[in-house]
Amino acid sequence: MEQMPAFEYLSIEKNEGAFIITLDRPEARNAINSAMWAELCDAFELFDDDDEAKVAILTNTGKVFCAGADLKEYNEKTLHPPKGRETWGTGAMTRKLWKKPIILAANGKVVGGGAEMLLAADLAILTDDGMVAFPEAKSGLFPGNGGAPLRIGRSIHLKHAMELLLTGAPIDAATAVQWGLANRAVPEEELMDAALSLAKAIMANGPYALSLIKQAVYDSMDKSFLAESDGWRMMDMYQELAANSEDAAEGTTAFREKRAPQWKGR
């Protein structure tokens, strides 16, 4: 397992092609202060620029994945996004679309801004003793910094979304999976194995095709699927990009030759 640069509030390591980012401020329930926000931006940039890193896994120490914004800095009006990255959103991921897949592997409670990061992740695994909550309304606040109202209705049924946002009440991990907020829930001791297993299943595929698929899925959210629509024109564009790639040529050749493909990422 390859060690990466040291940070104050998180750690980074690589496990083969998996780029593991661990929130490490458990004494503050992994709440994001300005320094952690900057470190998350740096970490995701490292992931994005690393050609060997195919999938990111975002996880945590302690029993709260992330409690959202650091309330002390928020109340003192000293909580600010890093300069030049103001539009990246909570945790450097709620307003910025990274080209490679991100798996959120949350140990314990996923609350507020942490829950908004859950919505922004491409896939999510919870611990079976965990919970998810958007409690902002209980304090008279709006859960908009991470875009919860914008995203949640595209992830789960509208009635479930309204219940979560309007009551602020938590749901357990099993319900989160049932409603579609997470892919699965596992015992705490199996969390990283489950995340790495999912990452390896993704990394077995062509990286260029993966980036196109991810981009196409998010691009299509406001497109029509009726014939001759912008949605289909976009699908045709991505299809042609993938079909003409070196990875597509290698993948089909490897299939014919009954061997593992050697991906180039282009």
C-alpha cells in the first residue's frame, strides 16, 4: 500500500489503483473547517492528476463520517472555501464533477454536509449501524451549500426526499439502501473490504470508457430520452468517442485473444 503526502485533517494512501482519502478529525465529528476543506481540494486534485489512480474511496475515522461544516468557524464567519476553488462545493465534491468514479464508504453517522457528500458520490457503502440525516431545517437552516434539494430528488423518490429534508429525522442504513441513497450496508469491520471489492470491479474495466459513462450519466439528467432529442445526440457523441478509443480496440482484441486487457486510458 503506497503512502501519500501527509495532511493535518485527513490521510491519503493508494491500494493498487484505489485512491483512499480518510477524513481524520474524529474529535470534531469530522466537521469540515477551512483547513480540512483546502486539504480535501488538494486530495481530490492529486487523485484527478494521478494516472495510476482509477477510483477514489472517501472514508473516515471515528463513528461520524462527517457532520458537515465546522459550526465554530461558521458562527464566527471564518469558514471559507479555498481561494480559487470557491465553486467546488462541500468537501470539494458537491459542485464539481470529477472525471473518475468516487465511492463513499461511511463508517457510522452521515449528517448534514456529510449527507450532501453522500449524494454527490457516485456510489456509497454504509455501515449497518449507521444513519443518514439532513437536520438543517431543525435549526431553521437551508441545506443548500451542498445542493441537497437539487440532487436528492434525482436520487430517490420525491416523497422520501421530502420526508428527509422536511422532518430532519434520521433514517437507518438499511432504509437508506432501500430508498436508494446507498448501494449497500455492511458490518463495520467489512466496510473497507466492501469498498475495495467494488473499486476493483470498476477498475477491471476500461478507464476511458468509465470516464465517458460517468460524464454521460450526469450530463443526461436534464435531457430527454425521446427520439431525436438532445439526449440521444449526446449518447451518440459519447458512443463514438468510446468506440474510436485505444481502450476499445484493446478491449475487443483482448476478448478475442482470451486475455486480460492492458488499458491505456485513452
